[in-house]
Amino acid sequence: MVGQSPLDPSESRATVLLEPFVHQVGGHMSMMKYDEHTVCKPLVSQELSFYESLPLAMRQFTPQYKGIVSVHLKKDSLGNLALIASPSLQPEGCGRLDKAIGDSSVTIWHKCKWAASAGGEHTLVKWSHTQLTKTFKDSCPGKMRLRTDLQYRTDSLLEDANGNQPERNSYNPWGLHCHRQHLNRMSSKHNENKLHQFLLLENVVSKYNYPCILDLKMGTRQHGDDASEEKKARHIKKCEQSTSASLGVRVCGMQVYQADTGHFLCKDKYYGRKLSPEGFRQTLRQFLCNGNHLRTDLLEPIILQLKALLSVIRKQSSYRFYSSSLLIIYDGQEHKENTAPLDNHLHFQKTNCTTSHGTNPSRVDVRMIDFAHTTFKGSKSNHTTYDGPDHGYIFGLENLIKILQNISEGK
């Protein structure tokens, strides 16, 4: 049985109940949806320092920083747990929540039932298919314009490292995984009255109807300067055993809309760690394949943005973007001129992605994220000052561009 909102009517007017960000494809820290155009994440001083002193040239390649908000846990008499943000503490210019907190159809955490087990820990009961599907519909407004019988299916296919598809889910499973861990940590370590600082950041996928997202861990080194010897050794081993060492980039997560089935194909960081250089290339190609054909119309704009980013990174002396990620984003919903009739979609097989050359410019985005371990001269959390640009990051960008160029040339 679903519990009622942890918020009483008087409190709901002054607070924002944070929702899980259903399009989180990578990372380990939980991202939360604040409103349609804003996400938030736990504040890390080193990341805040980066955003506060962000070089002008880099701003087009990072989410817009919108300030800080205070967040606390709230639990009702039935054990329903929620994260509550205080909008009054946000900077001017940040939008309020688009919909009322009391709208149970879009408030995911109202549907999370927490119950105390014998050990005193909290266990999250599975959300129902209907609840999750409704949430995913709200996050993809363009879905309502598609024919229900052919494409209006919001299930995602989660593949393991061997390409198996053990189950179908109505959401990107990685985001839920992060939320479970995050709320378990917070509920076990802190009481309800403790305030937590969260960063408010631009939701960089809000303009897309079917956000296809590739999360790439960039660079040949992933540990920060403050890492313990144990953590340092662990991250070095991960790099050596993955494409981080050979290519300077590895897959950290992915979701791709498949037009032939109406599903999102999802892969996580464990899949990415096991890829060989050739496997990485094939996954990059798969990211550009919508089940019917290869989206060759996306290659040029993505390559141009990556080259522009490369030019900017080369000029950033002393910066080291350890453990940061790069998002490549595009809309799975093609322009009408580039899309075959819906009835014809059923005649294609997912494994036979033919090429499709479109003439319209495609809406794509390249964004750097996750700067908790980024260091630079003058940083408040700076441990070591480096000279010159981040050559590990540059190495990864150069290889990424080269691979995309080869795909563009049909190699």
C-alpha cells in the first residue's frame, strides 16, 4: 500500500520534494530532480570551487551552476521517507517547482515505502510498473505524440557485459540503484533535522523528448589528489584493466532510444569497464544506432563540438579533471524529414543498422560533469599545482574524435 505524502499542506507550500532523476545513466552519487530545468546533487567543496571559478570558455561545455539549497530528510508515521529542499534558500533567478508538491502522479518518493527490518535498516519496496511508467512519461513529454501501438512503450532493456537482457524495466535502472544507496546512507547516518547542502545545476537533458545519453569517464587517471593509498590503487587497477589506459576514455553509462521497439537500451559502468578498445568502438556505434539505422546525421555536430571542447581544454593550464565525465546527448526522436514512416519501422532488425543520411542539423550536446576531484591553481581544495593542460583528458578526447571520424567514414 502506498503511503501518503510526508508533507503536510502547510509545509508543501514552502518546500520542494526532490524526485529521482530518471535519466541518470552513470556515476555513484545520486542526482535528484528539483524542477523541470534543474537537478541537484550533494555538495562537495571541491566541485563548488570549480563552478564558482569556472573559466568563461568552459561554460558552454558545463551545466549552468544555479546555487546551493538546503535539504533534509522527512519521514511520516508510516515510514515513508523523502528528501525535502527549501526553495527559500536558493539564489534569486532559480525557478520554483513547476508542479505542486501534492501531485501524487509525479511525486515519486510518495510511492517509496520504507519499512524497518529486524536489523533496524530500511528496505525499499519495489515501485509498481504503472507508477514508474507514469513518471517516465512525465519526463519525456514528446511521447504522447507517438502512436501508442508501435512506439509508446517506456521499458528499458538492461544488458549485462555478455549482451544478455535478463529483465525489462520501466526506468533506467542505474538511477534507482544510486537513489537506494543514497537514501540508505542518509537515513542510517543522519537524523531528520540535519541539513545537507546540495548544488543546484542545469538539467542538460530537459529539452529532449527522448534523451539518448552517453556518459564517458575521461582521462587516463581517475583518483583525486586526496585519495587514500587503497583507493588510489583501486582506481589505477580499474584504469589499467579498461579502455581508460589504452584510449583515455571508457563507458560509464548509456541509454539509447530504440525506435523499432520503443524501448530505451541501457548499459552501466560495469559493462563499460569490461570493454576492449574494439568493444568501445562498437558501443559508440551502438549509441548512434536507433534500432533502424545509424544516425550518421549526428556525427558531424558531435565531432565539431568535441573539437571545440578539445581546443578549450588545451588552453586550461593547471586543470586536472580527475574522475570527471563527459556527456554526449541527442534526441532519439528524429526530425520528420529524417524519419521513415512508422509502419516501415517494423521491417528493420535491430542488428542490421543501415545508414541514414539526413540534411537537417541535429540537436546534440556535449557537457562535462562531475568535478568533485577536479583541481586547479587557486582552488580552495587544491593539494597539488600542475603545469600545462590535462594531457590524459586530451588523449581521451583525441581518441574519441578519431573513433567517431572512422565511423563517419564507414570504417
